[in-house]
Amino acid sequence: MKSIHIISFILVILGGLNWGLIALGDFVGSNWNVVNLILKSTPTTEAIVYLLIGLGTLVLLFTHKKGCDVCSTKSVQGTSQKTDAPMGM
């Protein structure tokens, strides 16, 4: 299950970066769609990549809270502890 979580996380990060680059490219009048640039405009392969990113997002959406130290409620020596602080704090 950990490997699925890691792969999903990577796919979501790549998808988010790609969307950000698409938006920046639109502002400057360029095509910064990394998936499109790497795959040389092959629509079927692009669709498969976007499908995998979407599936990775669904996996994280439904399983993230169980495995995340920040989002989940953990029991520490018989007491319930929930972390509301941002990561790194």
C-alpha cells in the first residue's frame, strides 16, 4: 500500500506542476504543457497519462488521512492527539 501511496503522490505533484505551467504559459502566450511537450502531441498517450494522474488523485483523496501524520488522529500513550499545526511546525 505504501508504494501505491508514493506513486499517487508523485502523480499528483506532477499533475499540479503541469497545471501550473499551463497557466503560466497561457499568461506569456506559450505552450508549457509538459505532458504535451514530452509526448509530442500523441492524444491517446496524453489521455492515458492524465487518467493515471486522476487515478492517483482519487487514491490520495480516499486513503491519505489514514496514513498521514498531520491529518490523522493518533493515540499517544492513551491520549488522543490531533495536530492542527501546519507541516514543519
